[in-house]
Amino acid sequence: MSTRVLLVEDQMLVRQGIKSLLALDDSVEVVGECEDGSLLIETLRMCECDVVLMDIRMPKVSGIEALKALKENAITVPVLMLTTFDDHALVSSAINEGAKGYLLKDVSLETLVDAIKAVERGETLIQPAVTEKVLKGLQGLDVSFESFDTPESLTKKELEILRLVAAGYSNKEIADTIYKSTGTVKNQVSAIMAKLGVRDRTRAVLKALELGWI
């Protein structure tokens, strides 16, 4: 069964381009479109989707405001944000509002489909190029989230895994890199999050950055 995607993008040409691109892959189907974040809740009530693919910058209701509306309405569909190199502050805000993934708009079809599938599975995904920009831009930003003030130290192997997470690697890619099974990596990532007192991979990276561990 294909992954059902709701596309939220204010620029018609960009929206049509993304839709046409996704139409080339049989494993993904665009089941709805919104030209503005203000239409997201209403559209979600009319069509069922597995992932929301949403622009972070929109003129009327932004992607950040739309994420807040999802939380207020207790809607838990995973959201994959589309961003640019200059949006690191907005991406940081999106982290706090519950977005599950972040991609640059010029990604390949393969990368886009892989990202959609990853957030559908419950993973948090950040494209490596975005990660680098976000982490650099976090210096001086007030990014707050739940975590332990003095978390338990990570082992050398856990720090290695966390650095790969920060680089945007999926569990499978990390497993291939360190020659472990995907299940083992998943357990180790869960252990890292437990030690840091955070609820997802992105917050784990941000906490480690705050502590100067990566």
C-alpha cells in the first residue's frame, strides 16, 4: 500500500513540481493539497493521510503556526518540513513544535521518498546539509525542550552513534556504518534518548550540542 501524502505549499509551481515528482514513485501518493497552512486542519478532516509534507515559510499561516494548530487539535500525523539553507532558526522552532523531518527543497526523488517513508515509520529525519546549518545556527538561539539538566554520560560508542544521528543518518545507515544490526542500533538510540531525558532523536542531538558533547 502506498504512503498517502498531504502536500502543503503556497507556491503553485513548486507544489505542482513536487506532486509531479512524487507521481513517478508508485510507493507514494499525494492524496490532498493545501496552498496555505490555514487550510491544513480542514483538509486533514476530509482526507486521510500518513504524512504531511509542508513548507516552513508560507504568507498567511506559516508551517510553524500550522504545527501548533495540529497540536491544539490533537492531530498526530507526522510532518515533514521543506526548508532552505537560510531557515535554521525556523527549523529550530519546528523542532519544538513537533515536526518529524526536515529537507531542502532541491532534494532528489529518492531522498524525498526515503524521508517520507522514514517519518511514516516514526523516525526523526534531518537532511545532513540542513543539520549542519541548524547546528551552526543554534548558537545564541533560545531553543528549549524537555531534558535532564545533568544527564548520564554517554559511552564512546553511544557518542559515535549520536554523531551519525546528527549527520542525518537513519538507523539502517548507522547499522551499515558501524557493522551492527538495525535492531541493535534502534535499541542504542533509545538508550541514548533515555540517558539524555529526551523523547526523540532531534532533541538528543540538540541536548548533546548544548552540553558540548558533539
